[in-house]
Amino acid sequence: MVSDGALDRVLKLLASPPVRPEVSRGYLDLLDESDESETHDTVAQRLMRSAGLPRIYEQAWRPVVFGLAKGGPLGPSTEQEYALARAWLNLAATPGATVLDVACGPGNVTRALAEGVTDGGLVVGADASATMLSRAVADTAASAPGTAEVAYVRCDAVNLPFAEAAFDAVCCYGALYLFTDPWAALAGMARVLRPGGRLVVLTTHRPGLPLLGPGLGALSGATGIRMFGARELTEGLAAAGFSSVRRRSYGLMQLAGAIRR
Ligand SMILES: C[S@@+](CC[C@H](N)C(=O)[O-])C[C@H]1O[C@@H](n2cnc3c(N)ncnc32)[C@H](O)[C@@H]1O
């Protein structure tokens, strides 16, 4: 359950708040149905909009699919991934932080970020999928006194509706590879971060192994999942306005952190 107070706080973060905000489903809805289906029509995106995936995503789909992609026991566990996000975003040293979780899905990462945000803080989960956001709202308990608030917004991650420098920290886990224009999305994340604010991104990794190339290319073409090279990501972050880029790769996934210049 998301409180009206948290949704009011989100409205204040928008570049152009709507005159009549649509919040009847427990999240602020800034899209209409045609926005969702016309702009994101790949196999992977249709799956994200389905009614079934949100039900199994957090408990079954993510641990299995991400686990395999991270190289099984060689990669970080889900809990370790979340702890890395909190640490690389420096949340412990940012009292009452305002944090954006881009492409939040059913809110699993949003809630994990909120655990690291102190009293007075706000974590905003943003996603284009109505089915994912309904699940996020249902699975999010009302925030206890003394903890961060959580709210959700339905919007396009490639065209974020928030005001410049609205956030102290931005997280984008498990989604950059789905976006129509990931570089525009990173530039948008830079725009909504204050100077000195931090970004963390978990996305796909295309290993530099020639034998894997054709298979990964075919998979990418069939599903709409883009595979990022290591330098491609770090150079893209620098071009989008970030410095102090750090990166780790785990099999077919990579984690990058950076600071808004
Ligand atoms: C695999 S889930 C990731 C959920 C969560 N961040 C995690 O790491 O587990 C990917 C999410 O990206 C969302 N998404 C994809 N393209 C988007 C876009 N252009 N704008 C907003 N959300 C998008 C999908 O709706 C889906 O919920």
C-alpha cells in the first residue's frame, strides 16, 4: 500500500505535474494504453506487460533467469546485488535521500533501496507496465514511522517526467537492455540527478568471446534484449554526463556505478 502523502511528494518532483493526477490504482499514472504498446513492442517487452510474469517475477523468474545470467554461484546473490546498489549509491551517507528506481517492475529493488534510506527519505519506483506496478503497490507495505516512504509512477524510462536534479540517487536494475534508446535513458537519468548524485546500473554484458557472438546476436534479435560491451557501457555513461565510473562483470551481466558530474 502506498500512502497519499508519498504520492503527493512525487507530484512535487515532476517537471510538469498533471492538473488532475490519475492515482486510482495506487500509483501515479502518466501514460495511456497506446503509449505502452506502441513504444515497446518486442517479445521481452510484451512479457513485461503480461499479467502472469509479475506474479512469479520476484520469487521464481528473477532468481532463476538473473542467476543463470550472472554465472550461477560465481555471481552475487540477489541480496548481494541489492546491498551493492545501496552501497554504490552511498545511501547510508545521504540522510533522508530521494531515490529513483527506474524500471522498478514489481518493486523488489525499490523496497530493497528503501531499506537503506533513512527517515524522511523517499524512494520512487518508475515503470511503464501497469501489471508490474499493480503488483508493486500490492506488495509494498505502508511505511512504518521513522522509515523511508515508497511511491510508484507509471511513465516511460526513456523520457523521465521528473524535474532536473530532483534525485540524490538513481538505480536502474535489469532493464537498460529493454529500452528503445538506452543512451537517451542514461542522459535522462543524469538530468534528474543532482550534481554529485550517484547512479547504479545492472544490465547485460556481451563477453568478448568470438564464439559466443553469433548466438548472443541471434538471441538479442529474437527477444529485443540488447547486449552491452564493457567499454560500450562505461563510455556511454561518460557521454551521458557521469564521472568516476566503476564496473564489475558477472557472466552475461554487468554492474556499473557512476557519479553525476
Ligand atoms: C526485468 S524487469 C526489472 C525489474 C527490477 N528492476 C529488477 O531488477 O528486478 C524490467 C522492467 O522494465 C520495465 N520497462 C521496460 N522498458 C521500459 C520503459 N521504456 N519505461 C519504463 N519501464 C520499462 C518493464 O515494464 C519491466 O517491469
